[in-house]
Amino acid sequence: MAGAAMGVMALARAEREDLRNLLGGLTPEQWQAPSLCTGWSVHDVVAHMLSYEELGPRQLVERFVRGRLRIDGVNAVGLLEYARRSPAELLQLLDAYLTPAGLTAGMGGAIALTDGMIHQQDIRRPLGLPRSIPAERLVPALRTALFAPTLLGVLRVRDVRLVATDIDWTFGRGPEVTGPGEAILMTVAGRRGVLGELSGPGQERLARRLGG
């Protein structure tokens, strides 16, 4: 079990290294561009992602109290604090926490891996900067997105069978929904605009459920 946890943490660091390479090449205009997260710019997404790294247990509890124990509220509190930081300051923070710490280090790094992968795609997709995600990272991220308490993607994709066309991964029962693993991950995470990249008899069911 310890070896598996270390393996996931290494994958989470690799994902953050990819993110660092991406962010280091963005223009000021791209930092301010909209992301897939409604109302959030690229800058906002990065600030949100890093807003938990410096928190100790007491500070984390305080933030949850300020956010009234609601995930959206807690995230809003963190964003309000970290959105003031410049892109250069956020990059310095990312450099300091390429290996996740604090809350994101939970589940052996699976939180950081999954959250980081989804949010990196939230940035890349609107900017037209696609990439190929290694299957060794994508498979554990899919599993975590399905069952992590903050996402519970399994509720969004209930009663369908998900089949990735580019990696060896399937999940669920029911009419099939097929497509690239990354597109499935983003759909599991609730990104409605990705539904058009999926196909199969179960696609319409997902579209109705997600409002896409």
C-alpha cells in the first residue's frame, strides 16, 4: 500500500511539472482568458489550485468554517485570498509545491493528481492547447474523480457504461458511452461542454443529466 501511495504522489508531481511548463509559457492575455470553470479566468484557476498548499491543519479548519463547510464557499474563500497574487508569485508558489502538501496530498496524492489534471484541462481547452495525458496518470485520476467525496462523479454517470477508446479503461453498466479518456474524465467532473466528444447509446442520457 505504501508503495502504491508513493507511486501516485510521483504521478501528481509529474502532472504539476507539466502544468508548470504550460503556465511558464502563457502570455498576460492568456492568464486573464476564461477557463472552463464558470466565471474563473486562467489566473483564478491557478490561484484556486494552489490555495490549499500553505495551510496547516488549524488554518484549514478555519477556512472551512469561513466557507460555512460548503465546498463552493471554502473554495471562494481561498480564491479571494490568492487571486491577489501575480502570475509570477503563483509560479513561485507552484515551484515550492511541485510535490503536493497539505490537503491536496490526501489519498496518497490522488487528490492533487485528479484536481490538477482536471484544472489543467480547464485551462488548456479554452486556450486551444491540447496534450496527450499518459495513461498511467489518467487511469487513477478517473478512479478518483468517480469516488472522491468532493466530486462524486459516479452519480453523474450512473446507469451507463463508460468505455475509453484510447486507454484500457471501462466503468459501469448500461448503454455505452465511448470516447477519449480525457473527455470522459472531464464529463465525470461535470464539464458539460465536453459531451459532444463522446458517442454511443448512453450519450444522450448523460447529456440530459448534465444539461448539455
